[in-house]
Amino acid sequence: MMRSEISKILELTESVILTPANLLENIYLNNYEEIKFFKENDKIVCTMISKEENNLTYHYRYEFTMDNRLMLACADDGELNYELFNREVELSNSIDNFNNLSLKKIV
């Protein structure tokens, strides 16, 4: 369990996880209608629109650092907004889990 938390912490601090180039490849999929990239402050932002089988339209927003590290991914189906990934939250949770496991081992 501790090893998996350490691995997750390392991945969240060292890995890009997903890059803007990976998202660009989605344009070849039939359900993606639009993919846009732009700079916003010190971020690279990608927005995408897709139509799914249930005829719902999904709007996606991905935020990257200027060195291509995914920081935030969200989806919106018109009714609900979903946070798919938040690097800061994931890293904080993993560190907390590691600390809790460490304390259990000490006690």
C-alpha cells in the first residue's frame, strides 16, 4: 500500500500524464466535433466538444502548464460539471494517505 502511494506521488510530481498532443489525436474520432487550443495567463488550455451515443453534447476543458503537465480536466454535459482530474487535489490526497499509512506503521 505504501509503495503504491509513493508511486502515485512520484507520478503526480514527475509525469505529464497527458499532453496537448495526446488530445489533438481525438480529432480523428467521429464523435469529436471541435478541439481548440489557446494560451490563458501561464497555461495552455484545450477545449473540446463531443457528441456521445445518448445525443448528449460534452464540453471538455483541459489545463496544462507551459511544460505540458496536465493540471486540471473538467467535463460539462450541460447539466453537471465534472472534475475529471485535478493534480493538486490528487497530490494532496496521496500525500495525506502516505502520511496516514506512515503513522500507522510507527504506532
